[in-house]
Amino acid sequence: MNAKRALLSLLVFAAAATAATRASAQEEPDHFTASQRIGHRSNPPGVTFTVSFRGGQTRFRPGEPIGLELAFSSSLPGAYHLDTAGDDRGGRPHADDFRLAPDDGAQDPPEDPPEDYSGSRLSGSVGGGLPGVVELEAKPYRIELDLNERLRPTRPGRYRLYVLSRRVGPGRRPAADGDAYHVVSNLVEFEVLPRGPARSASRGAARPRPTRSSGSRGRP
């Protein structure tokens, strides 16, 4: 009897240990999520940096601009400044680094946009203002841009994204050495939908028109 109880106790303990191991494995973040969390915890004190989708849209057709909004703020007055200038392909290094998972589902954009790309833009802050340097305040300073200008998701499916930005620096103005912090945003998700059927196929095959001989008046 004691042997049966001991065996039963051992089986119960083994089952509990297996369940705990599975739960721990599920709670442990993958490498992509872990990198985002580590970077986000290392942000400068008082700085808040968030990325969101313009208009709340999270599902996109192939080639459709994926509009993003970057929002920067600080709870410490006068502690930080923000570089608001837009980057380009003219030699100026990108101020924002977009981290995407899965990363094999995207590629760098071509010099000439593809035919199915309906256009993208990089704007300054919402509400206007010339590109330059501003002091970070409690009210978020927002920068709008299109992800397609940096990375082009090439396959349908779900993606995760966060942004590493070098726009934030110490003090109200940039110092002579131009030091900047690496500020990490929150993690967001979006979906690229499968490409639909060709337009001609969706309309169906063209029906042949009836023909009449030159001598016909409409009746055989």
C-alpha cells in the first residue's frame, strides 16, 4: 500500500513539474520580444516613445502605404531635445531603425517605388513646424512616416514591429559632440493581406459579341 502511494505521489509530482516547465516556456519571451523589452527598459528616465498606426489601421493590402506615427515626450522639462528633421537617401543617416519580425518577410525599398505602391510621405510634427530641433515636453511631439519607405513587407501574414530611434539627445539643444540616446518604442503588430486575384480575372472573361453579316437586317 505504501509503495502504491509512493508511486502515485511520484506521478503527481512529475505531472506538476511538466506543467510548470511548459508554463514557464510559454511565458518566456522570444528573442525578438526580449530584445525590445531590454531596449525599452534602457530608455532615458522620463522619456516616452511610442509607435502607432496612422488612423488605427492594422491590416494592409499589398503595396498599400503602412502609415506610422512616432510620438516623443518627456516628463522632465528641459532634460531632452528631439531631432525632428526627416531623413532621406541623400547621404543623411537614418534617425530611426525599424525592427521587424519575421525579418525575412521584408526587404529594403527600391530607388523607384513599385507600380502597386500608392505613395508615401514623411511629414514633420502634426500641426506643422519646420524640421529642426525642439525641446521635449510632456505634450507628445509626433512624426508621421510610412514604413514602406524603410522596409517593404513582401509576404502576406502577421508582423511585429518596434522602432529604435536616435532622435533624442540630452539638454535643450544638441551638444558639440552630437550625442544621442538609443530610444526604443513599444511593440506593435500588423497584418499584410494576401494579394487578390488579377483585376481581369475578377471581372470574368469577356463575352463575345454577336456579329451580323453586312446583308442582315437583324433577322436570319
